[in-house]
Amino acid sequence: MHTLWDERYALRTDNIGSSAIRELLKFTSQPDVISFAGGMPAPEVFPIEAFKKACEVVLSEMGEQALQYGTTEGYQPLRELIARNASKYGIQISADNVLITTGSQQALDLLGRIFINRGDRILVESPTYLGAIQAWNAYGVKYVTIPSDENGMVTEMLESRLRTGIKFIYVLPNFQNPTGVTLSRERRKQLVEMADAYGVPIVEDDPYGQLRFEGEHQTPVVVIDDEMRAKEVPIYSGNVIYTSTFSKILAPGLRLAWVVAPTEVIKKMVQAKQGCDLHTATFNQYIAYELASSPSMKEHIHLIRKVYTERRDTMLQALKDYMPEGVLWTKPKGGLFLWVTLPDCIDTSKIFNEAVDQKVAFVPGGPFHPLGGGENTMRLNFSNSKPEMIQEGIKRLAKVIKNNLC
């Protein structure tokens, strides 16, 4: 319905739409629906008792500071902790290379604010993270896509894309959202080399890197980039901007994430953030520091991995047991998601309502493709449902798919 307000909005709002996932969650919040739609961690693994103790420590020992305004860059001890942890991977950074943001979503938006002019071309995988698409659409971005397979972005196709004039490359190398696949070491190296040759920065989004269930740890893209540069520069000043989050290892309700980048990029992001929210919640940062610096943090992450491994294995087995011939799926070695590909004749957006009628939900794959496609795909989340619910939910979903086979 057209209203008087439609004439008053900024032109950029023409490019803003609701998140497909957020809209779907409205229909799947019913308690009797088994939902594989959200990207939510398991609430059973939230360290609630540790949060209680951390709150008590912070309020009793640092209450006046924790409840006060803070610096835009973030709580200094937390930034230093992140820098020390990064050094374990071989990249030398200081707190000056770290910015605390209000969730990874703000980090993506800030990158859009400081880098994207209307009409700029951004290279992304197809499919890619829906939140990044939503963050950057408002800035009038144009997407250039590159396909992925079981080893991540098909970097053999990179050069032809980079010749079209790319502002930056966006990649989720570990247990990608939505597919769950991981970019191989060989392709990471090829990505870094090709981006450097064409002078194109890389945005490495890594929310799931600590949630590996099996296999060897893959070196972050930012570290590979650092390794290939001259060592006369002691502090990182490379071609990669790295983002990660506390949402998956502590709790998404904290809305805490961070960016690692060359200092000049951090300074520009700080300026953009000052006009956005002044700074990320001080109290939340103090709490996160108390938890993340605790010796029990490793044990907590181990618990998350154990719980998610069981749930992933349950979903993979249920898919094998119930899905009809012709249905394919990825086999992630970590993270929160896997990706299902159905026969070409099935449009997952059209069977969504039927699935909800059967009390099971998923996310149709189409919205993850910024230039269209993927109508026969879907994303399934395995972290948020208990094993018995996963098995029953996949059984219901398989029934819907069988009813729609061509």
C-alpha cells in the first residue's frame, strides 16, 4: 500500500529489503515446528553459570567503568586478548589492529560504509552469506559471483572475474554459511596470490573457525597473506580484513564481534562507527573478556564441538536414511549448517509452506544467490535441535520432498 511516507525515504532504501531468514522465522517460531531454519547456537551450551560469575566480578570490581561510556575502538584488554590469540596463528598484530563491533553484522555494514560507492562490484561466492548481501545492498553494490564446490570457492575462475574491476572479495573460508564447505589450503593460497596480483582486498568472514569437529585446522586467509609479505614490517599491514565473533562460542545475545585489519582501515572504521553507535556496549565487552580469558574457555569450546558433532552426525545419518534418490547434501567438518540440493524440478520456496504444514522448516536456497539461481536448494541448521528432533524433522522433510518429486 502506497503512503505519504514512501515519498520521504532516502533513495538508498529502494535497495533495502527484509531478511528472507528473519521473515521465515516468524512462521517457524511455533513450538510444535521443528526448525532447521535459523542459524542459532544450541541454548543448552550457553555458559550461564559462568556468565553469572563474570557479571558478579565485573559489577563488584569494575562496575563504575563497565557501566560507563567506552572508547569507540573497544575495551583495551579485550582487544589485546584478541591480538594475542591471533599471534598463535603466526600473524603479528597489536590492539591497534583490532576493532570491537556490535556483532559481525555491524562489521559488514561498516565495511560497506567506508568502501562501497554506488555501482561498485563486489566478488562473492554463490551461494553466500545472506547477511552480507543485506548489509551491502543499501550502498548500491553490484555483485560478481563465483561458484563453489566441496572445496569452497572455485579459485580457478577468479582471474576472469577480477578483470571486471572488483572493489573487494568476500569469502567465508571455514564451514561456509550456507553450504558448510571449507576452502582448501591450495585455494586459499591461490586466492591470496590472485587478489594481490590484481590489487583487490579480501574480506575474510570467519564466525565458525573454532567450531571444527574433524580434520586439520586450516590456516586463515589473513595469515597466508601475511606470510607472503616482506617481514621488515613488524605489524600486519596486508591485503586482508578479517572478522570473527563471540556469538558462536559465547552467546549471540552479547552482540560482540571484532575486526582485524591494517591500522589505517581500523581508524576509518572507527570514524564510521562513531556516527553509528559511538561504541559497542561496554558492559558486554567486560563480560566477554572475563569469560574469554578464563582457563575454562577451552573446555567450553570443546563442549560445543562435542554437542554439534553429535547433531551433525544425526542429521547426516537421517538424510541418508530418509531422503529419496537424487537428493544430495554437503558433509561439513564443522560449523552450524549443511546444504541440500534437490532435483532441478523442485523449487524449495514453493514447498516451504507444505513443510511448515508438516511441522518442519528450512531456509530455501534462492536468496543466498545474489544474482539468482539455487531454487532447488535449501540450507539446514543442525546446531539448534536435539538429536531426536533432528531425526524426526528430517523424516518429515523427506516426506514433503517425496510428495513433490517430478
